[in-house]
Amino acid sequence: MPGNELCFRTATELSRLIRQGEVSAREVMEAHLAQIERVNPTVNAIVTLLPERAREWAREADERQTRGEPLGPLHGLPIAHKDLVCTKGIRTTFGSPIYRDYVPKHNDLIVERLQAAGAITIGKTNTPEFGAGSQTYNEVFGETLNPYDLSKTCGGSSGGAAVALACGMIPLADGSDTGGSLRNPANFCNVVGFRTSPGRVPVWPAELAWFTISVEGPMARTVEDAALMLSVIAGPDRRSPLSLSEPGEIFARSLERDFKGVRIAWSRDFGELPVAPEVTAVLESRRGVFADLGCIVDETQPDFRDADETFKAWRAWKFEHRFRDLLETHRHLLKETIIWNAEEGKKLTGPYLATIEARRTKLYHRVREFMETYEFMILPVSQVAPFDVKQRYIEEINGQKMATYIDWMKSCYYISAIGLPAISVPCGFTADGLPVGVQIVGRSQDDFGVLQLAYAFQEATQVWKRQPPIAVAP
């Protein structure tokens, strides 16, 4: 089949084709490398590429299959890792000039698991400096552009991953999410990004092993592909004290489910947040889909009081720890927002953090009690549509000033603060042709339920099939 067609087959389909011998891992790899060569110079999504190593690993994958050796669930599938993830022998810059030439001597656990499952690493995807902010640009590689409109941002911080997926350059990608970094770029690029429950995807190495605000998770073009990837990166690991005990294989089950009578809470604005009218219009146009699936849809939301202060406090705490040494040695090479956030962390006191954690506990239980009635919440992912790539962050929404560089992402980080699983699924397009996703949030640790509802919505709408014109072969 034509190479470009291979590039837009789902990971699930490609896996089946390879296993059945209808296409080889080498053919799949060559198709994706050709797509990268054609499209990546325009969008700048993949920033470190290792084509010869990828070809060699694809050849070895085919030889293992010929010998009849056991094959992993991701056998022969190309993958690129976010440039915040350490990859053994492969440059990892964290989007920072400080680490421009850094080559790790180890793989992070998520890379270990993906490679053990048969995925073939082809390189790294772009990210903002140290993943700070939901706009993918840095001083090492520059800006990553939205493939649906090259004048717009792709979001972040897993922006390179989202663009590479949308453009058919890879079928799967990993990402991470503190304040929306899996969900926001997926939302801006018409792909799927899943913020998993803390501990669902164990993180190692990790200096802050009990930190629940940041997680890792899958990105893909479809919900089934995200579930496929999650089936190999989830599961317990003794090196990660938060890791959940359920095996990853639970996500390999069918996602089919009858949602008749399931109560869901629909909120266009969390009860208080400014949301751009073009975003609200797209979401409202799909509201009826959930009713058509059999859900009982009520317009309501829990009390998110203290979510903003909680998130900002623990984010600042993390930034102070992460950057305290670099502030002393390389302050001149750090971007302004990182310096500000780390300096905010220096102001924190033990009693203040204890108060914040007590408030977060009450917040969690308010939301938990609300979700005893409502199994899912349906919310906007981002409060704005993709914006000018030269604008570093949103300063105003609907006339309301944003207090910090992250305030426009409250619709994501309110959920991060309480650790619930949340997914961004393609929902529709604005009148200007810009993607908008919908955020589906589930009960504590119900990652599988979130995938099921996301899958049902995806199948009913089929929005994910709309490809960016730049990625389609002439």
C-alpha cells in the first residue's frame, strides 16, 4: 500500500498488519521516515532523528518475527519520545541550552517499557524549556507549528508529540502532564492525550517520587491506540512507590460499553472560568452526542474552590526544588517564566503548605462526593483555541486578565490538583478550521472507564479522521 496511507493507519491496525505479514516493520519504518522528511521541516515536531538506527532496529524486528520469536504488543511500531524523557545514548536537551549536548546513560522507565514491548525509537519530540508552559518553543530548536494552521501554536508541553501524531510521522508518542501537557496539545492538534491517574504509569528515576501533580501517559490519534500504549506502560514497579498494582494488560480489553443511564456532569466553564466563545460553540455542538449514547446529562459542576491555589503552590514547590541549583549557575540561560515560578517556590513555608494540603484534601472529597452521583465530568480542555505561535502565553480571555503565564490553563490544572484521570478527545473545529477537543474526567483511578466513554464519543463523531492538509501526500 502507499507509504502515506501506512502513515495514517492506526497503531492498532499497523500492529495487526505487521503480525499477519501483510507489511514488514521495515516498510512501516520507511513510510514514516519518508513522511518525516517531507513534513517535519515545516512543522518542527521531531527535533532529534536517528534514521539509520531506526532502520537497523526495524530490520532486527523483522528477523525476530521470521525466527518465530515472541513479539511484543508494539512490535515494529515507530515511536518518538518527548525531549524531557531520558533516552540512553540519544541526545536529551529538555528544551534548554544548558543541556543542548546532553546524552543520558540510561533510559527512563517509560522508554524501557515501550522498547521492551517492541516499539522502535526513532528520535525525540519538541517541548518548551523544561516543559514549562503550554506553548512549544525553546532556544535550542525553536517553535513547533500547528499543522492545521502554521501561524498558530500546537500547545504544549507535549507539543512536538501531538504534531508528529497529527502529521502521520509516528503512530504513538509518550508525553507528560503537570498542568495540561498531555491534554492541551492533543486538544490543539486533533489527537488524543490521556492524563492518567498518579501511579498508573510509574515514573523512574524521580527525585520527587511521591509527587502526584505530574504524571506520564500516552498520546495517539485514536482512543484504542492510547489504550494499546497504556497496556504496556502501566503496571506496578517497585522503584515507583506510587505505582498502582493493576497490571497494564487490563487496558488491552475491549473498550465497548453501554452507557445507557450513566449520569454525567456537563460544564462549559467550571462554573467560573472565562472560555472563548469559539471553544464553547464547538463543545455545545457535540453535547447531544452524550445523550445519544444513552447518558443522562446534567449541566452542573462540583465546587473547585482552592484548586487554583493548590496547584500553583505545589507547582512552585516543585520548580524551586528542580531549579534551585540552575538559578545559581545558569540563571542567564533560563527563561523568565521558569525563574519567576522557582522564585515563587522560595516564598513558600511549611505551615502554608500544610494548610494548602488540608484544603486539597477537602477539595478532593468535595469532588469525590459529587462524582458519587456523576460518573464522569465533561469539560473544556483549554479555555482558548490555538493562538498565534509568536504569543508566548494567553494574557486575557473574554476581557479577563490572566494573573500568571499558566492561568489560561485552569481548565486542565484544576483536574491535575485532585489527581483524577482525564482525556482530551477530538471534538470539532472552529469556523477558522482550528481543532477543539473535549475533556472527559473520570472517578479516582477509573482510567479504563474514561477510555470507554472517550471511545464511545470518538466512534460517534469520527472527528479524529480529519487530517491536516500539510500532512496529506499531494
